[in-house]
Amino acid sequence: MRKKVSLVLALTMFVTLLFSNPIETNAATPEAPAGWRNLLDYRIFSNTTDGWAGDSGFGLETENSKLPIDWTVTHNGLPSLLLNTKTPTSPSWFNALVAVAGWKAYNFTPYYANGFLEFNIKGNAGGESFLIGFKDRVFERAVGEEITTTVNINSYVNITTNWTHVKIPLKDLMQVSQGIDPSSIDTLSIKNNGFQPLKVWLNDIRVTSPDKEKEYAPIKVNQLGYPVDGEKQALVTGFEDVLTVDEGTPFSVINAANNSTAHSGTLVLTENYDAVDSGERIFTADFTNLTVPGKYYVAVQGLQNSPEFSIGNPNDIYGPFLVDVSRYFYYQRTGIDITSPYTQDYQRTDFTPDTAVPLMSNPSIKKDVSKGWYDAGDKGKYVNAGAKALSDLFWAYEVMPEKFTDNQFNIPESGNGIPDILDEARWELEWMLKMQDEASGGFYARVTFQDDDNLLDREIIDADTVSPRTDIKTTADTATAAGALAHAYLIYQNIDPTFAQQCLDAAVAAWGYLEAHPELIKTPNTGRWPYDVTDDSANRLWAAGSLYRSTGAAEYNDYFIANYADMGEFFEHPLDFASGWENTWNTGFFSYMKAANKNAGVVSWYTTKFQQWFNDKVSRYNESAWKSIVKDGNYYWGITMQYADTPMEMIIGTKLLGTFENNRAIINEITYSQLGWILGQNPVGISFVSGYGDNSVQYPFSIMYRTDGLPGVPKGYLVGGPNRYSNDVTVGNQISRFAAKNYHDNFQEWTTNEHTVYWNSGLVFVAAFATGNSNNSAISPTTAAFDKNTAIQADLPVSLTLNGNTFTGIKNGTATLAVGTDYTVSGTTVTIQKAYLAAQPVGTTTLTFNFSAGASATLAVSVVNTTSSGSGAIKVQQYNSTVTATSNTLNPRIKLTNIGTSTINMSDVKLRYYYTIDGEIAQNFFCDWSHVGSSNVTGTFVKLVTPLTGADHYLEIGFTSGAGSLAAGASIEIQIRVSKTDWTNYSQTGDYSFDPTDTTYADWSKTTGYIAGALQWGTEP
């Protein structure tokens, strides 16, 4: 993985000068300066270059396998790129590729319509000719990964011995009719046109356009959802010359199920001109008062509707999310096949068993370094990156143990009685232990291929290629390993004492290496030096704090006391955030604060410094129109990590200092708002977590997934997000002139779209926190059915689990139910009266149970009426694709046919699949495919009040208005899956709607069909 660019004071000063604070004006007054959203020139070659050049018979002059830069031939103060067939013999071909973005894929779509490739050129003799164009790279494209289109240079310029300016339309160079993709260009291509030798110089190569910066969808929301009792806001943003709203413009929150208006309000201007992050006006749409659970979207007249989102119980919203962002680590495992039953869609054989990997410094020595996680989109394994990830997971478990259980993540170790999060962490720990040199106690930094794409030369990297250094064990990796392993001792000592002691022994040995090497030993430099640090003092402090906590030994305490004050700069930095893999300062203090005998001076100093740091983050949040902890456009590599890690460290620190309860309200606000930013409430409107949101990341940089022939990546991958330092306006390689818009969703964009284990680990922590207070009250059931048919009406009993709270009442929307009339209370049982339910319309009635503290709970009652026959006639056919007696997934395949004579509105149709849940666990519904579109198929789980033979639950399948209608005689198919959030098994044998025999569609009366609430097909159990 290419690593984060360090912050540089000069860049910070540049940001301050370039983006001065906006002047306050009247809210309706345009404020952006002239030309503020004009596309900036994109520089392909100015004075540095990358690429490749080769030939057959032309004798093409190259330097390091690319065109050389000629500093002796300059124009306008810039050097030239030399294209010289220096020693021709039997000319056949040449091809010079000039990387447009360091081999990344660049999106030229905003430039394409009216843009040009511009450069200066002169020839050695004049009259030279060649072909010039662009090459794209699109992975998993049916017609091939690369397409190049070119034009003859002589169609645009007569090359002379004097400098001439050339301007070629991009539409000529990128011939989309030939299949080239302007959104995924990686190189400028220069090829021979015939067989004549040539020598030309090209200077100041750039792409220009008179057009404007790209617009993004204007309504930004948390595309996952909002807790029912929390703050709920959308942002409406856009460039002032195109955004058609202003202060007071009405907005609506629309129920996605029926397109009815659930809430109305007016926009409030938050920022008239956001000069740094977006260049846009920013309005807030507040709908905090909407507390009815459901699926919604925000609508403003004249604007594109927002993506859909949920309102509901925090655990219902973030529980499945927690599972998927945790399962990320299983998908990143090495040393194991990723296969069924632990995944259905992304199975693969192991790429790297790593049981005998040579040392780079001495290939005759081979080590077993199996297991562990691929760090990121490459296939490398890195010690300090893994240590950071382990630390986050351990703190999540320590702070919130109730959030993590066995059988939670559907991994191979599930069911062994140990929380899955600890099983997953152990997979990395066992690899890390193998990276230690037994003789010295030091740790090797990494295991990588020298060529990831072709899986060549996998080695334990312990030597430089740019110096004689060899047998390198770095101090930063050794220190972070010691910190993580000493922590692991405490986590596993009551689970596996032998393994725990092994971890502690390794940490103690690592400390011995650090004592023997007080100097900084940097990571090996092989032309790339990932995860290098320039100061390992924070890493050593973590090791000391963690070992002191685990052992109580004075030497670790002495070191901590002697060095802790050196960390002051991190608490005071005006732009930075939480700890990272390179500077583990807060991590070290967290460990020390859990030690048995803390030094009072350390505690006092840390209390003050942490509060200073905490207050700064609160101020940033309060001052940001985006409710963001990023200040002054400081979007660096992997910035989404800090959107998770900053609230994570605010939570851990206040918990350790005993100030959490006093700060609970602001911590909740900041945690949910930063999650909201990650999940779509950001300047590009993209959810940076795969599989979560209508507009979520599709193509994270991944060597593993971009060539597997499968769509995208599994759910739960967090990508790095905007990165303005690797896409820099000062050098002309920007994606956008606005800091938070420097993002591109592409398999070949590693500076903004890669993922890593230590980004997802912080997300696991905040996702667990976001599932809500464990002291919340609960109700059972949370779904139920009621039939208005007077012959079978029945009261609906609901059990309360109060958890120390008091039941205070029930609401249906904004209407309060009357105790004694609409419901009765006896102890911890509330009974909803059938007379009240009979008065509700056919459809879903959502009742909100309120309590004296904690979150409210919701009961979704599916109201039907089988009294009338309804209108229309349907037939249901089915087979089950998984017919084993037990399975962690229900896989009915259903075909619905209109056997009547008139068209049926699909939104009126419901289907019910009856089964036994075999363990009361929250469930997930997936529609993998349907003729009407997967997003138009809904699934609701309903618990039967009285269990029946073969059924205590049913899945009600419905359709949104987007599903349209079903003509007479027409059919649709629905391919669905149902699983529990912890992936435990269902016992299908005997389930009412389960068909164990058919392998193709057959009439199936045990899956029932309804039109407008009336039974039209099948027999209910």
C-alpha cells in the first residue's frame, strides 16, 4: 500500500493563504469569487514524470524504462520530455507511456466535453510524425482491461525546429466510440507513425477545459440511518450558480414505502460560501422531531431526491453494520481459503500460505509467517499497521464487551465459546508472533511481494536496496508489536493462559530489543518504504505503558514517567486528530491509565492535556458546516480513519478519566455525525463503506478483488476518502480544487480509494458504540401481525424488558395511545387491544414504546384484512436453492404470476414465507435479483403472537412503488436470502414454507400471497 503523506507546515501555510476565511454577508447574497469553480488545468508533465517506454528496432532513448527529462532543452522555464529514436536498426514499433497520475486512474470526464490536451513541441529536423492519445485501464471489462485511442500529431500541428503550441480536443484523443473510458485514464500514449526515426521535445503537457467543477447530488444524508431518538439532519449543498434553494425553502421527508410526507420543514443557511472543503452553499434540513421508524428520503422541489435512509432503533440500524465491518477482517485473512459457509459471494483460495518465506537479506533462511491479514489493497502484511488494528479491536472489546459475542460474525471459529472478535484478532496475533526474531527480540517490518500484480518475489523485507543495511528489525515495529502483545496478554489470560503468556513473553523480549537499540532503526527502503516513521518515541511509550499495565514492573513505569511529557505536541496540534499507526501517543496513555499504580503526576498532566485535545475537537465540530472534525481542509491519506478514531479516542479517554457521563451528549453527537459523514453526509455525497447506501463506494483499490470476476467487494470495506495532499493543486494533479472533493471511486485509485485493516478497526469501535446504550429497554415481539377479520381478531400482548427504566407510554406517529382504552398494562406485559388495532388501516402500523431513559422501542404490526376477497388473482411458485436440513441462510426462489385478467399494482402485493427462527436473533433480508429491481423488493420479519406448527415467524415480502405493475399473464422472479446477524443456523426441516424436494419452480401453496391485504393464494399455517 502507498502510505499517508506527512503533514508539512508549508502546505498548511499554503492552505491558509489559498482559502481565506469567508466574509459574512446577508444569507441570500452570492459570495463566491469570480471563477471559483472553473476547472483547473491538469498537469501531466511539468518537471517530473513516470511511465514506461519501449520499442523494437527504433533504439528509443529511455531512462529507468521511461522517456527521459531533458533539462538542457527548456521552454518557459520548464524542461522537456525527450522522444528520441536514438539508434534505429530495423524499426518496427515504439510506445511511450506517460503516466497521467503516477499510474493511478484519473477521471477526465469533467474535462472531456470541451477540453483539450495542450503542450509545446519542437523537432530536431522538423516534419516529424507520431501518434498520440490516451490509454485507459478498466478492470474486469469484457472487451479487455486496456484500450488505447490515438490521432496523428500532424493533423494538428506542423512540427518545426521552433517551439509550437499544440491544442488537441480530448474528444479526438479519447474516442469513446472505440470503448475507451475517460473516467479511468492512466497514461498518455505516444506511438510510432510509420518507421522513420525522430527526435522531438514535448514541454508543459496539460489538460485544459473552459468548463466547471463537477456537481454532486445536492442532498446529503447518512445513507445508513439515524437513531430514532437522536439528532437527524440532512445537508442541502451546491454551487451558488446552480443551487436553486435559499433560506426558508421548504423540504420534506418522504416515507419510502408509500411516498407519503412524514415531515416538513424549511432549510436553514449554515454556510454561505464554503471556500475550503466544497466551494458550495450549505443548508441544513432538520427533521429531529421525526421519530417514526421506517425508510425515508429527503425531497426539495427542483432537486434530486436524497438517497434512502432508515430511522429506527440504533441496534437495528448499526447492528448489521457492525457485523459487516468486522467481517472485513475475515475477508482479509491469509493462510486460509475464504469459502462457504462463511461467505457465499466472495469465495477464493488462499494466495499466500506463507509457510516458508525467505528473508530478503538471506534467501537461504526461510520462516513460517503464515496467517495474519492482508493490510490493504495489496497482499502485504505489516507489523505496525496490524498492531494499530489490534489495539482498536481490543479497546472495543474492553470498553463494550456486551457488544461482542460468539457466533456473531460467521467465521470458522464461531461456536467455540469465545467472542468472534477475539478469534479474529488471534489470527493476526499468531502471525505477528512469527515476525519476531527469536535471537534479538526485534520484529521484522513486513512480508510483501516485490510485484503484487504478478505475485513475484514474496519475502520478509529486512534489507535496503538503496544502501548496505541488512538484517533490519525496526524499532517502531518492535515497539508497536510489544504494545499490542502486552495488551493481548490481558485479553486472553482467562481464555487461553498459555497463548496469553506467549504474547507477554514476546512483548518483554521486544522491550529488551528496544533497550539494546535506543536509536531509531527505520523500515527497510526497497525503493518504497511503507509505514516508515521518523520518530519512534510514541511507539516506545505505548510499549512501556502496555507492559506496565500487564506486569507492573518498575522499569516500564520509570520509562513512561521519564518520557510522557514529550507527547505534548500531539495534544496541541492545531490540525491533526487522534493517534495513528505512526504516532501512538493516546494509545500509550490509555494503557498506562489502566495500570494498577499510576503516577499521580502523569495522571494530572494527562487529564489536562486530554481535555485540551477533547475541547479542540468539540470546537471543530461546532464550527464546521459539515459537522466535521476536519479543520482547514486537512484531508490527508486515509482521512476516514480519523472520522472514526477521533470519536473512538474521545470515548476511551473520557471513560478512563471518569468524565464520560458528563460528556455523553456531545460524544453521542460527534460520534453519530462523524459516522454520518463517512456514510454519505459529505461534500461528494458518497458512503465510503461498501454495501451501505444507495450511493456507496463500488470499486475500492484492491489487487485481490479487481480481477476476481465478481462485482465490487464484500460489504463493510471502508475506503480512505478525500486526499488533497496526494492530489495537489500546487503541482496540478488535483482531482478537485476543493479539498474534500479530491476523491475518485476506482479500482486503480489508491490515494483516495484504498482500504486498510487499521481504518476498519476504528470503524468497528464506533459502530459498536453506535448500536446504542446497553441499558435501553426492550420489547418482544418487535414485529407482529393483526387480521381485521372479526372472526379472528385478537389482542396483542407485548413483553417489556425494562433494564431499570420505567415504561411511560405508546405513540402511533404523533398520536398518544390511551392507557386502559387502547392498551392495558399488567406488570411487564402491555396488551394492545384488538379494538384499537382493528381501527388501523391495512398496511404496517408502527407503535413506539417510550421509557424513562434510553432509547424507545418500536413494534411493527402488519395489519391485514382477510374478510373481503380483494381484487386480482395471483399464483406463487417456489423452490429452495438451499435444501440442507440446517443452513445459516434461507434461500427461497419465488415466481409470482398474475393469473387474472387485469393489471396488478405491485405495491399492493405481499408474500409470506413461514418458518421457525431457531433462536431469537435479529435477521437480515437480501434481495439478490428480481425483474422489478432488487431495490424495489422489501422484506419485513414478523413474529407470530402464537407459534404454529412449522412456523413462529414469517418473512413478508413486499414491493415499492418503483416495482410498477404486473400485467395479466405476466410473471416476475425474486431471488432472496435471509440470515441471522450472527450467522447461526436455521433448522429448515419442518418449516411450513420450506420445499425440500423441488429444484425448479413449482406451485407452492405454503407460501401465501395477498393483494391489498386479502389472501389470494395459498393456505396459511
